[in-house]
Amino acid sequence: MQFARGPTYAVQIASHLGLSAVGLFVPLHAKTLGASDVEVGFIVAAYGAAVFFAGWLSGRAADRLGAKRLVLRAGLLVAGLTSLLVAVATDPVSLGLARVAFGIGSGAFPAALIAYAYDQTRRPGRFAAWGSLGFALGNVVAGLLGDPREVFVAGGALLLAALAVSFLLPPRPEVRVQVPLFPREVIARNLPAYTAMTIRHTGAAAVWAVFPIHLALLGATHLEIGLLYAANGIFQFTFMHVSDRFASVPMVVGGLATSALTFLLLAAAADLPALFAIQVVLGLSWALLYVGTLKYVMERNVERATSTGLLQSAQSMSNVLGPLMGGVVAQAAGYTATMWVALAMSLVAIPIFVWERRVLARANQ
């Protein structure tokens, strides 16, 4: 790794360390503060809504101003400071408001960071892999600390550390790109990727909103939950590290198919050893889908921060709809029912992705 790339990868690792640490125990912490399953869903959804708007607007700002490093630093600063609000929340309402504030910061920086890194390396898969490694390590840190409030403070410290490292990022020539507030052409150009991500990830978010509670009911400790999530991140890192050599479209389809398989296996799993084994398939599914959609938008746009920010917003919209759905489904039919819903949505996303690509190809003839 060349020295100039070192700080870029370090910011990616440290920021994802912080994000995963702050996010892991929020559902469990909400339950200890008296939240119902539906209220847990609302808390997670409120965070997703904040990330949705922050990703959309910050990506556009980075392109229009030609200031990716400035937007990156502003997001990291807000995320690092507001994680302390999550730590001092005393009831479900204050926790939800704190997560909204944290979502504004954590949604603002990723698109600018990814666009900056793509200009530098042209290897989105390898760069994304280091984020997954940070995700894995952050979950280990969370599991070792155990106490949610301590974890939230540690996550904030890691985000502020990423901010400090970001001042080592070398300046790069940037071109200002005029992007309207509602970038209709960018959305239309990338609609297949955005739709595939939204449908699949809505089902996944329904599962993840209540999954730590499901694990706790199976007898998992905080450390075991952290290690399980870390295993997912390690496999993501492994598969993403070699993903740049593959074409984007087959990766997206493969990611959707293996996502369906993942949720089928999760629904059938009855103990922790089985769940740990399933992390291999889960890591592969997300590596294929995320890098596939990321390459899809990067290769088709000069408005890279905007198109990436909108991809992040698609994920975030899923993180709004999914937890609301997951909370209702879990309370009405149990936690396993959310996995069957996620399986169906992953399968439905495949023909929709193929059909939208054909429609777009015909429109461009």
C-alpha cells in the first residue's frame, strides 16, 4: 500500500469501527430502557431516516463544492460528538432522538469518503473490504466492553480518531459538478442498483432490527453477539478484497440469490454454532451485493459522490422501512418470521433488477 493511500484506508477502518460499535447494542439497550419491539423498530428507523437525508444532501454537496474532504470531516465530527448523546439517553424517546442526531453525522461522511477513495485507487471492492474489517473489529470491541454505554463512548472516540487521521489525506484535484437538488437523471441512470438494494436491504433491516434480541433469547452473551457480528465482517472483508475483478451485474444478481439463501438458513438455525457457520454465506451475499451496486454506480457516473450518496440513501430508506416492518412482524409472529419475509424480498428483487436493466437499455437505444 502506497503511503498516500494509508490515511484513506485508516479513516475507513476507524470510522467503521466506530459506527459498528455505536450501533450493535442499540436494540438491546432500548429494551433495557423499556422499549417494546415496535418502539425498537421506530428507534432504528429514525436513525435510518436521518442517514437517508444526510447521505443524499452531503453527496450532492461534495460534488457541487468539489470538497470531499471537508464534507467527510464535518460528518465525522458530528458523528463523534453525538455518540455521547446516545450514551446518556435515559428512555426510548431520548435514545431515538440521540440516534437521529448521530445518523445525521454518520450519514454525511461515507459518500464523500468512497468518492475520494475511488478517485485515488479505482478499486471500490478493496476499499469497501477495509470498512468491513473495521465493522468486524468494532463488534469485537463492543462485545469485549459489554456495557452499551461504554461501547457508545468508545465508538465516538473511534470516530473522532478517524477525524484526526482525515487531516492526513492529501488534496486531490476536484471538479465541481452541477447537480440539481433532485437529481432525476442520476436516479434514472442507476435505478436498477438502487431498487435492488432497497428491496433486499429492507428485508434484511427487518431482521437486523431485532436480531440481537433473538440471539439473546437463544442464550448468547454480549461477547458472543459481538463475535458473531465480527465473523460476518471478517468474511465480508475476505470476499470484498478480491471482488474488483468481477463485473457488477453478475455480482448484484449473485448477492440477491445468496441473500435469499442466507435468510433461509437463518430461519432454520437453532443454535449459535449453526449461526456462526451461516456468517460465511451472509458475508458473501453482502460482499457481492454491496460491491456490485457500488461498482454499478461508480462506472456509470461522473457525479460519484452524489450517486454513491443516493446508494447509501437507498440503504437508509431500507433502514427506515425494514425496522418498522421487523418490529411489527416480530411482535405479531415472532423473530423467525422476519427472516422468511427477508427471504421473499431478496428473491423478488432479482427479476425486478433484470427487468429495470432491460427497460433502461431500450430507453437508451
